[in-house]
Amino acid sequence: MPEVPELELVLASLVGGVVVLAADERIAFVNPAAEAMLERSGSALAGQPAEAIYEIVPWLEALVARLSTDPDASLRADGHIDTATGSGIDVVAVASVLRDRAGHADGTVLVLHDLGSRQWLHDHELSRKRLADLDGLVARVAHELNNPLAGIRGAAQLLGSKLADRPELATYGEMIVRQADRMSELIAVLMSLEAPQPEMEALNIHRVLNDVILLARSQAETGKVEIGTAFDPSLPEVRGNSAQLQQLFLNLLRNALAVCPEREGRITVTTKMENRFYVETGSERVRYILVEVVDNGHGLDEETRAHMFSPFYTRTAGGTGLGLAIAHNIATAHKGRIFAENGEGGGACLRVALPVAEAIGRGTRRVTRDV
């Protein structure tokens, strides 16, 4: 018979948050997922009255109180937990009576499900499949266009040489060559949507971002847009491909620069740990870092949020609608995610979640600081 793992290790491996209140209504246990949601360490909360939880999540008190009138039920409530970042998380809480081996009530168990992380996994899989099909089709069409386009360009050059003594007609051949070159550049971008899996290595994300900001600096100075940073120097390395991540974040910065108001534009690039979720993959727990690109442009309407990562969708004059689609593909190839929302002070906030280079074994408890 296989060895039964310690219950505490089992609870520590759950994606859902678990809080155990003892019979005297003191906090007996908080697993790592709940620590992340509450932004408090288990060691700081252990032994504290239940009010220490209710101060963070007031609506949980009413849920636990309802349980006393119906101890045989599992009661559910939806609510919001405020976080230090200001965005907060939406959760579903389920409260049940904790019973001892004799069946007597011995406290309360609260299970917290982060709706954001659950929706993240669902949306990520649907989006990955939908865009993979679309990108494959676009790339195949691009391949088919490449050869006849080269023939058109060659014929236009030949025509131009034949009409060298008639400048008024030779101009048309030159125009055809220029337009063919422009289409060739577009096709090269389209074909990159079906790029092979990149080679990965451990990277310092701040080196990548500093290079990208330097590349975007001239465009920012032309539009009098200020680019600021708020980097967390303690972040671990990410698992990625330097060239592709540069392309990803350069596309995000160029997109932000295009929507910023001239002379009053501001872009802030922030890095931090993603504490709202992690992903279990076999024997590993994969953590993520977050890179946020926030602008002070006009923000995102519902249509833009729904389609902005699809190829050829653009609301910017002269845009190809491919920059964000390529950024999405790169994020997906890195087993990460890119998503967008409106910033708190207006403008758009694009977030990229990337896996850290070293995963944590499932049996290893995460070290947290007392808060």
C-alpha cells in the first residue's frame, strides 16, 4: 500500500486557498494559496482570532455566522478581496464545519477559489487553440503569396529597365517594386506567426526590458512621451528566449506609444511577482513574474479588449494589426499569458505573465515573509 502523504503537504499543494478556524474561533491553519490571496503569511496569522481574517475579508464573517444556523451544509458566497496592488481578486468562498473523528464539530474550514486564476486557465486554453488555428492559416496564406509576389517584383523591374527612356512610364514600374517590397515585409511578419518553438534559457527580465526601452527611446522622444520604470530587483530569472521576448515587449511599447497623447504621454513598465496563482505541472509548481506596460492613452473599449490580440485587428491609423498578435504568440510559446485591461487612472494596462526559470517541487513548502 502506498505511503499516505502528510495532510499539511496535501493542503499546501492545492491551488485553492484553505483557512482552518479552530473551535475557539482562532486561526489554526492557512495554506500557501490562501497566504497569497490574503497577502499574509500563515505564521503571522496562526493563533490569531478569526477577526484577523475578517479585517482583510469582511464578508467572510457573515458566511461563517450563517454556518452556525445550518451546520450540516456547505455554504457559498462570492466576494472581492482587496490587494496591495489595488486591483484585488474575485473569489468564491465555501464554508463547512470541521468535524473530529467522532463527528463532533471542531471548527470551520474555509476554501477560497480565485476566479481570476480559474478563468485564466480556461481563457488561456481557448485562446491558444483559436489563435493557433488562425495563425496557421495566415502563415500558410503568406507562404503561398510569397512566390507570385517575387515574380511580380521581377517583372516590374524588367519593365522599368525596358522603359528607361520613357521616365513618365518607368515611374509606374518603380511604384510596383516599392509596393511589392512593402508587401514582402508584411508577409515576413505574417510568416513569423508560425515560428518554431524558441530555444529557452534563464534570463534576467530587466536586461531584456532595458534593451527594449532603449530601442523605443527615439520614438518616445519624437512624441515627447515619458517612459518610466518600477522594477523589483529581487525577481528570479524567467525561462525564455531573449530575442523573442525583446520582440514581445517592443511590440507592447510601440502599441502604447501609438495611443499616448503627444507631449503629455506617460508609459510605466513595472515588474513584480504574480502572487495570485501558480500552476501545478506534474511534480512542479510553476510560479510567474508579471511585467505591466501602462499608458495614459484613451483606454480600451469592450470590442478592442475582445479582438486586440487577433491578427489584422487595429484601431490605429496605419497599423497592420499584427504587433499584438505576434506578442500573444510569443507569450504562448513561453507558456505564459498576455492580457489587457483598463488602468485605474485611465489608459490601458497590458500584463505579461512569464514562468520563472526554476519551479518548486510539490512537496516543498513555499517560504513566505511575516507581514
